[in-house]
Amino acid sequence: MEPTPQKSKRLTSLDALRGFDMFFIMGLAGIIVAFTELFPNSTVMQWLGSQMHHVEWHGLTHHDTIFPLFLFIAGISFPFSLDAQRRVGRSDSEIYKKIIKRGITLVLLGIVYNGFFRLDFENLRYASVLGRIGLAWMFSALLFVRFGTKTNALIALFLLVGYWLALWLIPNSSDPYSFEDNLVGTVDRLLLPGKLIYGSFDPEGLLSTIPAIAMAMFGMFTGQWIQLPSEKYTDTKKINYMLVAAVLLILIGYIWSLQFPINKKLWTSSFVCVVSGISLILFSLFYYIMDVKGYNKYALFFSVVGLNSISIYLAQEIVGFSKISNYFLGGIVTHLPEAYGNLLSSIGYFTVCWLFLYFLYKKKIFLKV
């Protein structure tokens, strides 16, 4: 019999970690790259700058962990949401409807982000980051409500192993994980309408959603673990176990990568294990600092973004933040050496985005899906 979860509470660390993750999407990566360009002869700075870009195919950089971390965080928050819904008397059927509605809404928002209002449906990309989050979170949430933890753990394992076997055994190819010939691309070309971002396949396509479901589940298991009664599982014990689990996931991922390479564009099972481990380490750190030790003095700086993460993701396609920044800083930039001007421009863009979200925060305007 599983321990009864303790009373749900909103975790400061979740909003802060979500904000930290979004920082890189709303300009922090650009600031870091611009800063490294001030030191063109530094090997360390060259390496740091390279971490702010995706790898071309196999491999892993920091930039490849941003999107998976967001999905992992979405998973962590669901057990708290589920408990809150059950406390107010919502039936499972009502919860299922809400889950499906949220998943479909994210898919539709992803299509809007990709340019729906251009009305060029033949060249519209239907797969998207928000769509991947919506579908992976939706299916994992439905499973989480329907089945117990042990069953869901077996389902997650089945999804990861099954995905690996499908990509390995089905294609008639000497290299089933190549860019030119992989099962993910075959499924996308057959079933996805519109434009595929890489022509032959899409990294947020249909088949590669399967391992993403498992990653969202790992997040939900983490949220469920945090909810367990503190009388039996102290915060220190919870964090220690999470760190052990994180190390094991990373080791499993790298060992698995000897046969099934770490690849974000294919969302390989080894990639899911490694980035789940990294996400778990980051969450453990934020949870320890903010929810266990209560060091929340600077949490607002992150949470302003984390509470409106979808807003800033969409707004960057709609609002001319760079024009606003250039209006105030453009004159100074033109009088600086190019490298320093690029750095100031990047800082200005990030600042304008943050101030926009701070304004929404102060007005209590939050885009919730």
C-alpha cells in the first residue's frame, strides 16, 4: 500500500525553475553567446558559447536540455493539480475532459505560433514545441489518473524500450538512426500534413512523442514523491533519493547511448534518460534552496517569468521586443565596439521581455492553459 500524499501546496521552486528555464529562450542564451565573443581566444568561452546552440545530430549540449526540462516541470506540477481537483470533488471523467482540453489547446497554440494566421496551410508546420508538450503531457496525465505508480512505471519503461526497438529493427537500413533514413521521418512523411521543418522529418513529430510521454511521467513520479508525508520521508531523504535517481538515469542513458545514440531531434530513449536525470538534479537544487531552506529572496526574479512562461513564448513571435530595446539602446550600441554592442543589445532584449512579464505579474494577468 502506497503512503498517503500530504496536503498539496504550491512549490516556489517549480515557478522559479520554470522561469530559469525560460530565461534561455527569452534571451539569456544570446547574452551568454555575446559575452563569450568578448574572449575570442578563450577555449573555455568557446565551449560555453557552443553550449547555447543545439547539436546538429547526435550528442548533447545545455541548449538541448531546455525544452525537456519544461516538459519535466509540467509533469511535476500535475500531481498537485490532480489532488486539488479531487479535493473539490471533481470526478475522474471531469478530470479527463480537462486534461484533453489542455492538451488540444497547447497543440492549437503551437500551430498559431508557427504562423496559422498567414493562412498558408500547405506550408504550415503543424508539429511544434507546444504541441509536443501538450500531447506528451496529456497522454501521461491520462495514464497517471487511470493507473497506479507501479503500472505507470512499467508503461514508461515499455514506451522507452519499445521506441528503441522500433527505430532499431523496423527500418531496412545500415544506420537506422541517421538523419537521412529513420523511422521517425517515415511516419512524419506519411501522417503529418503541411511542412516538416527538416523536409524529411520533424523533431516534434508524431512517433517521437512516445518517449516524451515517458519523460512527462518521470516528472509526475517526482511530483508524487515530493507529496509523500514528511513524517516518514523527510525533505533530506527525498532530495537524496532524487539525486540518486538522477545519477542512475544519467548513467543508464549514457550506457544506452552506446547502442541508441543521444539525439534530441529523434528524442531517443537514451536522450530522455539523460535529460530526465539533469532535470531532476536541477529541480532538487531549486527545491532544496527555496522550499526546504526557504531562501526565497530572489525567487520573484525567476517566478515572474515562470508564472507566465507560455505568454512570453508566444509574445516573442508577436511583440517587437527587439525594436523596443533598440529604441532606447540603439544609439549607445552604435557607439560601442561590435562585440560590446551585441552584448548590450542582448541584455536590452532580455530586460524588455522581463519588464513586460513583470507588468503582467503586477496586474495579475496570467495566461493559463
